[in-house]
Amino acid sequence: MDVFHRLAPFIQDFIYENHWNELRGNQVAACEVIFESDHNLLLSSGTASGKTEAAFLPVLTDIYEHPSRSVAVIYISPLKALINDQFKRLEQLLLDSHIPVTKWHGDASVTQKNKLIKKPEGILQITPESLESLLTNKRGACLSMFSDLRYVIIDEVHHFMRDVRGLQLLCILERLKALTNVNPRRIGLSATLGDMSLAQSWLNTGTGRECAAPITEEGKKRVRLHVERFVNYADNRDMVERDAIGNVTRTDSGGDIGNREHYEYLFKQTLDKKTIIFANSREEIELIMAHLREIALKHKAPDIYRVHHGNVSALLRENTEDEMKSEDEKIVTGATVTLELGIDIGSLDQAVQVGAPLSVSSFAQRLGRCGRRGQVPQLLFTFVESLKINSSDILGPINWNYIRTIAIIELYLKAHWIEPIPPLHHAYNLLYHQTMSFLKSNGEMSPAGLAQSMLSLGCFRHITQDDYKLLLSHLIQIEQLERTESGGLAIGRAGEKIVNSHKFLTVFLAPEYFLVKDENRTIGTVDKVYPVGTHFSLAGISWETVDINEKSKVIFVKRVPGISVVDWDVDFEVELHTVLVRKIRNVLQTEDSYPYLSQRCQERLNEIRYITRNSGILEHLITPLSEKKYAIFPWVGTRQLITLHYALLQRNIKSKIPWEISVYLEVIFNGTKEELEWIIADILNSPLDTYGLPLPEKIQIIGKYNEFIPLSLLRKQFIEDYLDFEGLKRDISSI
């Protein structure tokens, strides 16, 4: 029997009614794995390739034919918005199935939640934090709700794999398994996975199952790309415009003419085109959209400009998503990472990336946002450079972000490569969180029993008994935990304040936000107070502060004309992989031309190639920059470069990374180039005691609960999970 005829009747009817010509390759493959094995399943294919349906068609068929005595399926998403989006899609699919679907997050109906607790059945859509809350605060209800759980579907696996939130999810699932003695199959969905084996290991954690990851041929896809460049000159030369008979019509300072040309270009390129404009920071996207709105006002064009990022209110974001789904609305939306994930926004005419993508994975996600439903993806890149007319630094004129963009495009479209996501083995801040959560749920426990429960979780298998003993002793000392009269452990006086806070459920860092309100309408949030009378931008609109309620953390505003600025203290972090750094070098070495570059961009590439070839950085590990300053170009990834930095510091040689996402080190050294080369060779050929490196006393990988972790453990986490001496030796020796 073919796959289609194995599907439940209501699914076959749905396929007929929606005029599907055939099942896609990943949907057939998923059905075969679910119907014919007991394996977990990992599905990785492009955006809008039908992954969600691939997971649900066989799963729904199975629970339709073999009904569960409890909730049968948990669908886990990183975003409430994605849950709401998938809820609408599932409701349509399940109309004639008699299988209910319930969404469970902070904004969901309490009535529906209580109904599910009383009569657990069907599908539960939930975030990790809400599942943590269920397990911690409603342990008894969990026993009945998940007593016959069959499947756990994890959407956007790559998003969870990147940080401690994904480890939190894996811990919750293992704790749920231990509580119910049920081992559901897991299905992971992602559009951007660089190393399938790492993702399979992650998905399998604690299940004891094998994981199938069928590879289906998606076929070659056409992509339209174009890269354009604009220039600000740092010498503020006067720029004069004249009319046809030579009269001066406008005189401008040259300092920001590139910015103005860029905004005008974006305005023209997005006219009557449904577009997402991506930038890498909230400040930048706010500024871009405010300028586009001003230009539209000047041209008496309609206001079609929206902003979508995590600090814009949920209502405004949902309104924007609904507008984007409409075929008739040609709106232009500025976004950061919030629209990288798989929220259905209908068909786009194009996407625009301002500046370099953060990574190959980010580029793949953003490219996937356009070209849905049979369209050819169209992606426009724009760069604004601020050039110094006379730069004393021979490397100063090189725009590394521009070269990185070319390297990212080439790696994804031609080599089909995406960054692998390195595992996190020593997440002590999560170990603290899960220890506190487990004690809150279970009550007092013996130290041995607590250690057994925690260290048996797959996420903590690399953490030693001694490390956990040190952590528990420290938590007792700072009153997060306390010893009971019977010798057990319970949550301490200081710990009660932490676990009883509504913020305890999350394991990611979030700043203290101030709510921004226009009368009773919520606009969004900012992370600092803007005094009364101050103008700032939010949701692409300028506001003036009219009142502040410090106690309630609310800023009351009114709308004002013009363009204002806003800034957030924290934005996005990224690191470069050695493969990407090597591709940057390759772009500089070759004579290859790239058809997607504008003439101005190709000329800029030629100029940068000329500079790099004459500087010697492509052939030599060390390049003199001045009498005592040297550049070290090992052409390795960020982690390996940081490792070399500390290894040099151990030899009393100070170095620095000259820009945020750098590919080289700058060193001040009194000796010769040859002496410095010998020192680096000796570092690479000698054993390196990473624990003996001169690291800053409080060095650590950022984590929400780091304040409760001994500094020695935070240092160990940095050394074990971030530094990479073996990778440094391997990567340098291969060049």
C-alpha cells in the first residue's frame, strides 16, 4: 500500500480538498519512518517545504487509529507566535478528526487549559517555559496528562540547540519520562542544520532510541541575488547638486550622503513589493524604517512600513503578520531574528538584508522567508560604508563584513554548508536551575538522591560528582539551599525568592524592560528610562515621553513627527567558524567574479583584493603593521583565535581582536617577525595546559544564573565549552 492510502481518512480528504498534487519527498520519508520503525525522526529541509505536515500526517494517523488515554502529542515551539500560527493550521487539518488541539502559553485561555487537565487528550502545543511550569507546579496533573504520551514534536531544532534553553527542554523531557515512565518518540524539525549527526545526538538525549534522518532531494532552486553599496566619506566634503542650467539646488555635507542614498534606494526598491528588510540590530532596523516612513511622507506615498522585533508589542507584531499574509497588502516590514523562524507570512516578493548576515545559518533562514509557494527567492543585500580618505593602517580599508557576505553566499548556495552547532557540556547555570526546579516539584531530597536524579540527565553526563558537590556546598553557603534536620536538602531562604518569581521559568537572560504606552495602547518595551521630553523610536515611530511611572515601570508617550534614535544595551552575538573564515580567504585569493555583485561592489572587491595581496596576509601568518605592531592571520574560527590570544598572553605577549567579528589578532611585540613566528610554532608544538592560561578572574560564558555558581566552575565551563586548542592546531596545520 502506498503512503497516501495509509493515511487516516480525514487526512486524505484534507489533501483532496486542498488540491495537493502529491506528497512531497520529506512527507513520504517521514511516513515511512513513523509507520515502519520505532525510531526518533529528524527532518531538515528548506522553509515552506512541508516539514510540519511531514511530521503531523503520520503522527495523527497513528493516534487516530490507536487512540491515546492521555495527551498523545506535545508540540514544542520556541515562540508563542509560532504556536498560534501552527494552531490555526492544525485546526483546519483536524476539523473532521475528533482530535482536539490545545495551545498552552501565557496568553492562552485558562478555561481551555483547565479543560485539558480534567480530560487530557489530543495535541498540546506549548513552550519549554510553560512545560517547565507544568512539571514543577502541577506534578500530579502531569501524571495523568502524559500517562500515555506517544510523540514529542520539537520545532526549530537549530534554535534550541544554540543555547541553554534547548538543554532546559531536554531536561524537562527526561524528568517527564522519569515521572510517567513513558518514553515518547521525538520528532525534530529544522530548516538549517549544518551537522545532522550532532542534531541527531541532541534529539536522542535520554531516549535510548535511534534517530532516523532521511535525506530527500529538494531539487535545485533558482535564487535571485543582488548586492549594492553606498559610501559615506569621513572627511565631510561638500556635495553639491545642480539643476540642468547649473544652478545649485542643494549642498550637503558628504559625511552621511551614503546613508541618504541608501534610504532612497530602499524606498524605490520596495515600492509595491511585499518585503522584509532584515538588519542585525533593533536600533538599525528602527532607524531604517523611520527613514522610509519619512521618505514616503515626503512623496505623499501611503504608510506601509512596519517593524517586527522582540520589543514591539505582541499585538502590533500579530497585526503585522496578518497584514503580511494578505495577498492585497504590499507592506514593508523591518525585522531582526523574530521573522527568521517559521511563522507563516504568506508569499513575499523579496527580502532585503542590510549589512552582512550574522552567519550562514542566518542567511539560509532569511533566504527561506522569500520565494514561498513557487516563487523564485529574491534577496537584495545593501551595504553602507564609511570610508576614511587617508588610512594609515594598511588593513583599514578592508571591509571584512562585505567579504564575509560573499563567503556566506558562496558557502550556502554552492557548497550547501551551514555551521555545525557545538554542544554545551558544562551548563552549570542550568544545573542550578534544574536542581531548584526539581526540589520545588519534589520537596526535600537526600544529597545522594538529588545528585542521582540530576547527573543522570543526559545534558549533565559530562559534569562530575565532585563538581556537583562543590555547587551544592556553595548553594548551601549562600542560602539558596538549606540542610534539613534529617540531613536532606531543601530550598533555602534566599532560594525561595528565586523559585517563587515568575521569572524563574526562563533560563535565558532578559533585561529589565519598561513598558511603553500611548494612552492605553501598548507599543512595546525599552530597556532604559527616557526622561520626560525625550524623543525616541519604537515600532518605527518617533515618540516623546510625557510621563513615567517608575514603580510600575511604564513610560507614557505621545507620537511626534521626525526621526529619533533608540538603543538597547544587548543585541546579538555571533562567532565565525573556521570553514567560513577560510572561505573569506578564498574569496580574497581568487579572481572569481560574482554575478550578483553590482558594478560598484565588484570594483570594491577588486580594490580589497589588491590591498590584501600586497599586504602579504594571504600567504604569511604574521604581517608587520608598524615598527612594533603585527597582525596574526591564522585563518581560524573565533574560538580558535581566542585560544591563541590567551596562549600568547601566557608567553607575556599581549594581543587584541581589533573588531567584533575579527579574523586576525593585533599584537604589540618588541622582537622581530621571525621571533614571533617561532613563539607561535612553539605554542602549537607544545602541550597546552588550558587551566593554566592567564584568563581574567571572572571570565565566563554568559548565563542567567551565573551569580549562584562558584567562579571556579564558571571558569571550567569557559575552558571546556569554548576554548579549542586541538581545533587551533588542526586548523592551522591544514592551511
